[in-house]
Amino acid sequence: MFKRTLISIMLTILLVVPGTSMVADEMNDMPTVFVRQDAALGSYLTDPDGMTLYMFTKDTVAGESTCYDDCAANWPPMTAEEPLTLPMLVHGELSLIDRTDGSKQLAYNDIPLYYWQGDKQAGDTTGHGVGDVWFVVAPGTEFGAGAPDMASPVATDMGTPAAAGDINVTLTEYSITADVSTLKVGQEYTFQLTNDGVSVHEFVVEKAGAKDEPLEADGKELEVEDIKPGATASLTMTFEEAGSYQVSCWVEGHYPAGMVFNLKVVD
Ligand SMILES: [Cu+2]
């Protein structure tokens, strides 16, 4: 009996530790859309699982979708529940617009948002440029802006795998970018990390769409925590398998706001 009471007291203490309740609050405030970084596309909006969201330039009336039937089968409208919340530092407005079948669709600055059936996992952007009318949506895009003028590529490799060696990574509020984005299986890379921001950041290497689940090598997690503003750090590793990966920062709220960068590893 005494033991049980002790356990229950300890549990109570654990539950009132400062910070615990704050984390819970922030979880409730999980943004409706997230931001992601891609070497070729710059920043773009995704759903909370990292699936890319697209705009349709044939939607020419603010807050109105023209994509139905076959179109909507290929480009499913994104739906969401209230409250609608944007990540930190992302300006604009989310709303739910009415579709003719009575369903609701999420819109950003009155731009209806869609998925592409060809995308299979977080980091896929295969719908971008389809028909010259479907495009990823950069944070800050206004309705009627037309085809986006994409930011200049942040990486230099653009599909050619980088040779073994250094990869320069910059962390800031709230983005994470690397100077290469295509890597090769079996090569040893060293991520040279620089925190150019004003907050503490971290660096996690994981599978595309993973949620703070660092890869492991020799029983050690491939991550660097607590990188102070202005500090540098490094992480050396070898990818054992081809596929889609991401490097990200899981300090509370940073990942949704854009601290996730797409990496491709090829044979
Ligand atoms: Cu961070």
C-alpha cells in the first residue's frame, strides 16, 4: 500500500514538472500546415506528415476550387479541422472553403490546397510543374500570383551525388539547408553544422517523414543536440541504404516551421 502511494506521488511529481505542461500545450497548437526545405524548390507547404501541398493555377477565383471528378481523384483536396494554425514566422491566413459536394477544403491566402496522388512519401514533390498548372506553394504566396517564381536553388549538386567528404549545413530560424542534397550509399560524409540563428538548434538525420527518430550507427543515434547560437558542430556518417531521408531540428516548433531539408541517397 505504502509503495503504491509512493509511486502515485512520484507520478504526480513527474506530471507537474515545469515544461511538461508547456509541451502538451504546444502539441495542441500543432500547426495545420508545415514548411519544408528542398534543394531545388526552396521552402514549400506540406501537411503535418510532410506530404507536399499544391496549388492549381486554373483556380482563378479566390477561395474557390475548380478541381472536381477526375481532377480531384488525382489531386485530392486537403481537409483540416479547426483551429487552423500556421507555423511560427509563416505569414498569411488559412481558411476552410466550401466545395460543391458539401465538403470543406483547406486554403492558404484563399489558394485551395491539394495533394498529388503520385507523391508516396514526405519529401516527394513529383506534382510540381505538372501540366504547367500545378505547383508547390511557398510560404507567403498570395492568391493570383500565378506560377511561382521559385527561389534560386539552395544546393549546387541538383541530382548529381556528392562525393564523400564535407556537407555544409546551416541552421537558422526556421530553416535548415545543406549545400548538397543527393548523396551516395556507402560513402562517408561529414555534416559540418553551423548555427547561424539566435536559438539553440539540433540536427537529426532520419528517414523522410520520420518524427524525431534518428538513424543509428554502432548503437548511437545520428543526431547532434543543443547546438548553441553561433556554434559549430559536426557529424560523420555513412548511409547504408538508398532512399529518401531528411535532416531536421526537433526543438519544439522548429520542424513545422521549416527546419527540415530533403535528402536523396542513391546507389
Ligand atoms: Cu531548431
